[in-house]
Amino acid sequence: MELKVGMYVITNDRMKIGKIKGFCTCEMCEKRGFYEPIIDGDIIITDYDKSRGFHGYKFYDNPIDLIELGDYVNGYLVTGFNYQYSSNKKVVFSNVRLDGTGIKIPAKDIKSIVTKEQFESMKYEVK
């Protein structure tokens, strides 16, 4: 797999998300032959990860592809997906009603994503 600037990264446990902003150009990376990606967020991918086929990560060109039902996009709970017929692009839906109406969030308008796993880890149970 070739990593590219602009590619989105999510860990397999869906607890960390980031975007590749560039690549390290230090001497150590040059010696190893693997230029570690510089990722916003709290993700570090090393030569060891590459040697394991990037086992703990999934990579996407489009942020909408890493979203699942139950995640939150721009603060809205994702309750469905659909495709815009004119462009065949995937669109996130929130608060979908029986009549098909609801909030539609195209990929270009995504500002924040909180996975259901991240959300669950932040909860506080009152006993």
C-alpha cells in the first residue's frame, strides 16, 4: 500500500482518526527506506507497522468512508447513508424519518467525526 498526503487513517479499534499531512524526511527514515507519515491526531505509523502490512490501520481517500452508523458527524448522530444520484457520492444522513427527510451531510461538509467507540469511552455512568 502506498500512503499519500491527504489520506485518512483510522485505527482498527476506531479509537483514533487522523489525516496524513506529510512525510518525515530525517536521516533515520532515509536509512530505513520508509518515510514515516506525519498525521494530525494521535497516530504514529512506523516502519514496524509497514512490515506488518499496516495491520492496525485502515486508510481512506474520503472521510465519509470511515464513518459507520452510530458515529457522530459535525455533532449529529449518523442514522443512515445514501448516495446522491447525480454524482453517485455517498452522503451521511442524521435523524432520518420515515418520510426520508433528515439532515444530509455531504463529504465536503464534514468538519468533525466522533466514532461510536470514542463516544462510548467518554461516557460517565451514574450509579
